[in-house]
Amino acid sequence: MYTIGTKLFCEVLVMVRHIVSWSYKDGLTEEEKKAHAEMMQTELEGLKQCIDGIIEIKVYADLLSSSNRDVMLDSLFESEEALAAYQIHPEHQRLVRTVGALLQDRACVDYFV
């Protein structure tokens, strides 16, 4: 909240939830899937330290058998602009290329919270 003269204003910040899920490409062993999941978790969750605007970021790879994807990214950004900056950031783009070689069937949902 801030005041201009005698008027009190409330600034509303709108955060963005960014959820992405993937399936592994065919032919990977369970050991390879586990190793790739650990790498993705370390690398993607580490982006919080180098990209401004990320509030939280978490990778899930131990999904229930009822799931139709193998890996999920759940992240929260300060704003739609922060999400846009994340998507073009060189470190994120490096990971897009790395995980893109392992994964297929990307699904993404972004929404305001």
C-alpha cells in the first residue's frame, strides 16, 4: 500500500503459476530416467538462484502411476513479465536444449494467481 496525498492505494501484484509436464522419449531405461530426473531437478530448481522473478520452482519425477506424464515442473513467478524473461534467459534456453533431447509430449499451463 502507498499514499498519495490523503488517498491510500493498494498495489496488486499478480503472480503467474507455470506448470510444464513431459514424457520421456522411448528407449530409456529406468536407471536412465532416474538419472535424468535428478539432473533436471538440480538444474531447473537451480535457476531460482540465477534468474530474477522466480518465487518458487520444483521438479517432480516420482509421479503416481495414474499420471500420463513422467516429469512435472511447477513454478511461480512474480509476474507475467518475469515468466517471459525466464523463458528467454540463456540458462533456461541451455536447459531447454538439454532436456529436449530426453523428453517429448510437452504440455504447459500458465495462469494468474
